[in-house]
Amino acid sequence: MNVKQDIFWRVWLTFGLLCLFAFMIMFYAFKIQVIEGANWRSKSDSLVINKSIEATRGNILDCNGNLLATSIPIYDIRLDLRAEGITDKIFNDSINSLSSKISALFRDKSAEEYKSILVNARKRNERYFLFKNKIDYNYVKQLKSFPIFCQGKYKGGFMVEQENMRMMPFKHLALRTIGYTNNGETKVGIEGAFDETLKGINGTRLVRKISGGMWMPLNDENEVEPENGKDIVTTLDVNLQDVAEHALMTSLEKFKADHGCAILMEVATGEIKAIANLRRRGEGDFVEDFNYAIGDNTEPGSTFKLVSVMSLLEDGLATVNDSTSTEGGEKKYSDRVMKDSEAGGYGVLTLQRAFEKSSNVAISKFVTKAYAKNPTQFTDHLIKLGLNKKLGLQINGEATPLVKTPADKKIWYSTSLPWLSIGYEVNVSPMQMITLYNAIANNGKMVKPILVKEIRSTDESVEKISTVILNEKICSDETLKQLLPMLIGVVEHGTAKTLKNPNYSVAGKTGTAQVADRNLGYAKKVYQSSFVGFFPADHPKYTCMVVINNPTGGVYYGALVAGPVFKEIADKVYSLNTDMQKAVVDTTPYSAKLPIVKSGSIQDFKSISTTLGFNYFYQDADDGSDFVRIGKFDSAFSVNEIKVYETKVPNVIGMSAKDALYILENLGIAVKINGNGKVATQSEPPGAIIYKNQSIELNLQ
């Protein structure tokens, strides 16, 4: 074979092999795409999916914009220890420094322990290693500056994943009413009722399944961005809520009671300004794990006597001046004996005095005499007032009331009418009772209690929730005119005389009911103390109800147990509402002498100056300043700005402890306070550089 033939042979052989190779590629491409295409595509789909990205849940706010519930971002840190930028040389040169910095940052493990964790993860070829979970952004920001991590996701393998965690800044305040959701299954309170509004719309992100069953994001950006949830504005006032819970807890502790609730409602609108629910869990330990205000259906006792008197007056079957004997404090109906709390009774009482004294015997006699032949006429009043059905509140958990009528043959007895007249053999919630009394305060108009008044999106109103009228007029104007003096009389010279005060008038009714024990029924004496009323009585603004269950120590009357809670709440409301307070005429000659004013918030100073009519001028400040130092110049205040820098210790001398704490703690400075009054000295001089873990001691006088 000559050289030419040898070359041709080699060329044709090479060409043939190339053709065969090309044919095989085409064959396998056809096989993979056409014959096995469906199988491979399904496997590909199983390795790459759209992962749901949780939207940021909306905030829940009180009526003044204070956060009651919010979502804060927390972060998981994952590492790809085989990222393209992490060569063996870079890893080995940086690992000691990196481990030391991480140990110093978290202070939970030694540098050697962190080094071992990272080295072992790299040996295992971890591509999506969970390094830290649920940390805040301050840690993330510092980690990003560390060796290796500072190269970012692709070169340094540093991946950050954000989640949202729900928190309540005021912790236990209105806990049950604000509520919660549990994986979409359990929905409680406002969080549960407005879950769809709050949760927003989730986005999506492409992720790929890698070794170890982990899912790794394919791209830096989301495929579909999440749409954040809307904010809910409640009717609650966090300051009044705090007062209500403190007052309720004090009474529960004092009388070693089992549980209780307190509700504060705005008369005209039905807005609930405070709703407290507490249960004793141990000695001095209370929790809010049930909404007694809306979910506890019990026999209301004497507070229900308002319904009896209203019915008598409305039907014209009695007048406030009609009288009856209390028969020595006992009255027998069939085989049951009705008793008054006063041994020996009250003698002869008019209807008004019977109500003020809360005489069971007298009220039951008035009602029995009027309705014995036609008890349905009486129970029809209960139906008209809506006491037989739920209020239809904005949150779940409302109990179904029980109002028996003569038509209920199995549960209506010969003694039902007299006992019903004094608040037994009927089950209603505290929220239903306060709604009834609020209607009296509101000139007969019954409005539905509301807890949420607005929905917002990025500070813009989406929906405003108006007051709902349940009953335009629960009784005639003539009946209302007669009921008001009776309710005022309870406080002025009746069972609630301890609530009388010189500043504002109160109208209301005490209640002391013996409620059935779960196991022993009425054989065990378990009492429920309550008071419900409105103030100021001459021009009602607020209605409040307090119910305390099973007080011990021999004291269980409503005025003594529930009354002080009502008074503390009412006093706080009165002190905060200048329009409720009587004008004081000062007859002393005018003096231009200015009072001593603490330095602090410009808004607080402006509010006080405007209310009291003092003049002021900006000397070294403007209307946009947050905190100011106050001086005097003739008959006016001078306003000087207190400058606050992120890196320097501010001058807080002359401020109240509240304002000083606010400024210093926002700068990350730990504060220790000694004494009372305003800040006299500070341990760190103004202008000093703020260092990590800075602390300062303030002396007040």
C-alpha cells in the first residue's frame, strides 16, 4: 500500500467515526427529547420549583397609631462552601480570622468550635449549609463584612434568607382580643378575623433541589414579588387598656378571685377603647387565655334588673313611685324562696328605691304582679332588646345567649318569671350587658360594639368601618327620663355609694349573682360581682362594665369588688379628657409668672402651652425639632433645640426620665436611673463618643 492510499484510508476512517459519533449524538438527542422527553421533563420539574415567598403581614394598631402587633424580619444564613471564589488557599488563609470574628460576634462558641463547623461543612461539600437561623439584621450586616463572606453569594457563598416573625410590642395587653393564627388552622381575635386582610399575597421564587434534599434559590430576585398585607386600625387605646388591665389585676389579687373582665365603650360610636380578660393561673400569676368579655355566658344577676324596670315602665304596669313590701327579706314562689341580701328586708320600697337598693324581693314582686298572667309580654321585651341572639362582633368567640320564654315548655317553670326578673335563668355575656346599658346612655339608640374601625395600606385608608345601629330606639323617651335618675340614684344613695365622687357623676347598677359551679351546681357558693355604668351621667361619653368571678374572703358584693376597677378606669378617662372636666374659674389676679417646665418633647410642650395659654418663641430651634430645652424670657418661654447625634452622648439634663430614656435607649445606651424628678446630672458628659455597650447613669431630683 502506497502512502497516498494510506492517507485516504485514515481520512475515511476518521470521517466514518465522526459520522458515527454524530449519528449517535443525534440518536440520543432524539431519544432524550422525544422518546424519553416526558420522563426527563418531569424529573426536571421536580428539581426546580416555584417556592412561595411569604408576604409581610400587616400591622395591628391602636386608635392612636401605636403598634399592637407587627411583623419583624429575621434572617437565616446559609453557606455554599464550594462557591467558585472559595479556593483552598483562600479558605485556609481566612478560616482562622473568620472563626475568631464570628465567635466575637455571637459569643456562643469558641473560635475553634466555629472553625471545626466550617471545615467539616466544606469537607462534606455543603452547598446550602444552614449556618445561623433567626438572627436580626445587625448580625447580618456585620457578617457581610467578614473574610470570605464579604465576596457575596456567588464568590463567597454567603446567602441570606428573610422570614417574618410576629411580635406584640406591649406583650400581654389585650392579648386575647388581638389574637393569633396558628398555621391557618386556629384563628383567634383580630388576627384571626382579619387574617386574609393582614396576610397579603405571597410571591414566588425559583429554587433548585440540591444534595441533602435542600432547596437553593436559582436567582437573586423573586419571580413574583409578594404583596404585603394591609394594616388594621383598632378602636383600642393602649393607655386605657393598660389602666383597665392593671385595675382588674389589682382587684383579682386583692380578693383572690378566679377570673374577670373589664370593658370600656364609647357611647356614641360603640368603639371599644379597652377590653381586659384575666384568669388566675397561680399565686399572683395571671394570664389572658380566654375572652370572658364576649365568650362567657353567665347569669348576670342584679344588673339585669334594668330590663325588668324598663319593661314595667314601658308597658305602663308600674310607676317609679309605686311601692311594695319586702316581707322581711324573703318571698316564697312555689317551692323556692327568694331572699334579699339585707337580713330582715328593707320594709316598704318604691320601685325606684327597690332598684337603688337592689331588692330581689321587691323587684320580683313588681314583675310577678304585672306579668304573671302573661309572662310572654315580659320575655318579648328581652327579645326586642336582642338579648336572645349574638351581637355579630368583628371577632370570633362570641357565646350564644340563652333567654327562655314560656314557649320553652321543658325549661320554663312556675318560678321562672320571678327569678328571670332578677337576672337568673338567663345567660348573657358581659358584652351584651354593656351594649344594653350603653343604649340607655345613648338616648335609647343601641349600637354594635366595634373593635376595628379602619383598614389601611401604606398609610392610606382603604376602608373605614362605620357605627352599626342595632336598634334605633330600645324604649320611649318617657321611660328613658325615668330610668336615668334611678341609675344615678344607685350611685348617689344606693348600693354603689362608694363610687360617688365630686368630679363627675356616674349612673349604673351593681350586680352580685350566685353562679353555678361546674361540678356542684348551686350547692357550692360561687359569686360573680359586677358593676356596669356610664359617665358623666348628665352627658354620657363612656360606658364601662367590670365582672369578677369567684372573689373569696367573704367579700363579694359588686360595689366592693368590681366597683374599684370601674372607678380607676373612669378616673383615668376623666383625667385625659379635658372636655369632660368642669371649667374652673380663677378669681385670683392674673400673674405672668411662668411655671417650671422640664425639657423634652416639643409636642408635649406645645400641647401644654396651648392648653394653658402660655406664650413661647423659638430661639435656637424650629417647628420640626423633636426635643427642646425650655428657658424663660419675661412672660414667655424660649425654645432651644436639643441636638441628638448617632455617635455622641446627648445632653439630657433638665429632662424628664421618660424623654431621657427615649433618646438614650434609641442610641443603644443602657440607662440606670437614681431618684425622682428631672435629670440633674449624667455620668457621661455631653458630646462624648458613644462606644459599644455604652451605659450611663442619670441622677434625678
